[in-house]
Amino acid sequence: MTRLLRYLLVPFFFSALCAHAEPYLAVQMGLKCGQCHVNPTGGGERTAFGNAFAQTQLAATRLDTGSDVWTGQVMKFLSIGGDVRFDGTYSQVPHASSTDDFELQQARLYLSANVIPNRFYVYVDEQVAPGGALNREAYGVFWSANHDWYIKAGQMYLPFGFRLQDQSAFVEEITGINMTSPDQGVEFGFEHGNWDAQLAVTNGTAGAGEVDHGKQYSGQLQYVLSRWRFGVAANFNDAAAGSKSAGGLFAGLRTGPISWLGQVEVVDDRSTPMESGRQLAGLLEGNWRIAQGHNLKLTGEYLDPNRSVRNDAQTRYSLVYEMTPIQYLQIRTGLRWSDGIPQDPAEHLKVGFIELHGFF
């Protein structure tokens, strides 16, 4: 990739702060992601509990709506949700003109049909803007009678570590496993007490049609307590162009008003020449709950894009303030600055942004 192309793409990657999951909230409250989201591994439509949390715990002030309280349920067996994100971004790279723009990042709609309440449901996650409609997830889930295991089949996000808000995080990029690259297959999940595990077998084509006989295997296992959690994740994609494997460790800890997230991953992509696909990435994030409705996020990231080459590591830091003044409305503003090899201006990018996020 040329330096010019990288310069043009980096602001795009930064603006991809367009997912829905915030795992620090699960760490903060000592909950599993499936408590607030319909998807057992997090992200997308919120459950009735997640909607109640958004109104009573996440927002600084709850506007009184009388007896009309939003739970997501529109009919006895049908519930919906959505996200809209619009932002303004300012980007600056050394020895180049700065850029600034407004952009609708996304509008998404979620729908779940609870055909057999608490046992079987069908779920759809559809991005409707910008551009044409784009399906992200579409699957069916069958739960056991005591809710300790499930089977999911269709197009889905893969289980691998924390499902972060920032899809451009180094730990999201090197694996290619994030909320912009769902895949088609089946997933088996197990939940019992403090344990939580998933194993998925998919095509390994990021939602495109199958091109060979190889399959992708993704799995994670985590132990969750009220103050901390720890997990391991693994992925192997047996593709004809060359296999790709990844392993990771992730953990969360609550220390008073601060919730910590940590994740480290190694990748070996054999579809690239001369061991250039051997990568390492790490993330450490602290979220300070200043007061109800106010969160300050500080993130440090590390990337070794080619472990066969010395002195090519990159670091990146982000400072983000999130204010949720009323239920279902969030304002996010922040700065990001990067540091890498001196001869590549794109690795010294500075970005500022402000984002309006409406959700329901």
C-alpha cells in the first residue's frame, strides 16, 4: 500500500467508530454482554434490561415520558432497535494539508422475532445508510430449556475477545474480526455460572460466497466475576490462499469508578510473503465514570505490523469524553494521535472529532 493511499485511508479508519458495543459497561456493572444485548456475544439490539439500563444508569437525566416507557418491544413477539451516528472530523498529517468533514457514519435497524419466547428467535441487523442497504447479521438462535447453551446459524459476528466500540483498533485490524466483517456459519455457545464460551465454524470469507473447502474456526472462553474477568480467544482460517491463525488474551477489571480493559493478540497470516503476516497488537483502556452520564476514556495501543522487521512498531493514544445527557442520546468528542516510523507521515496522524449518537 502506498503512503498516499495510507494517508487517505487512515482518517476513514478512525471515523469507523461506528459499532454499538461498549464492553467497559459490562466490566463496570459486572455483567456479561448478553445481559444488555440480544446477541449473546454483545452488540446490536438491546434487551429490555439493556433499554432499562440506558434510561436509569447510563443517562445523566431521564426525561419523564409518563407511562410510555421504551423497552424495544413493539408487539408481543417482536422487538426493534437502532443506532444513528453522525460526526465531524478534523485530521492532520505532517507536511500535508489538514482535512475536515461532516459525515453520516451509519444508520442501523435491528429486529428480532421471538417466535418461541426464551427458546427460539430470528434476528436481523441491517445497515440502511449511508448508501444502499447492507446486511450485517441475520441468524436464528435456539436456546436450551435452562438457558445454559445455544445454537446459532446464519450470518454473524465472530467470537474473539472484546467487541470494541472502535473498529479501527489495532487488535481489531490485525485479526480482521470485527463488526464490519461478519461471516456465515454456525456457532455453539455455553453459559453456566461464571463461565461463558463460544465456538463458531464459518466459511472464512467475511460474508462473501465460499471459494474453497476450507473453513474458519473461532472461539473464546472467559470467566466473569463482578469485579474482574479474564478470557482466551483463538481463530484459524484454513483458506486456499494461505492459512491465517490468531490467538489472544483479554481481561477486564473494575477499580472504584475506573473500568479497565486489556487485550493482546498475535497473528500469523501465511497468505502474505516472507513472514510479513506475523503481527502483534495490544490495547489498554481505562474508563473513568466521572458521574452518571459522564465517561472519560483513555486508550493506549501498540502494533508490530511485521515481527520479522525491527524498529517498525507503532503506538497510538486516544482521549475521548462521552456525555449521555438524556436517555438514548450520546455526545462523544475526542482526540487521537499516532507515532510510528518517522519516514511515514500517515503514522503521525492527529485527529479530532465530535459525534452525535442516537440509539434506541
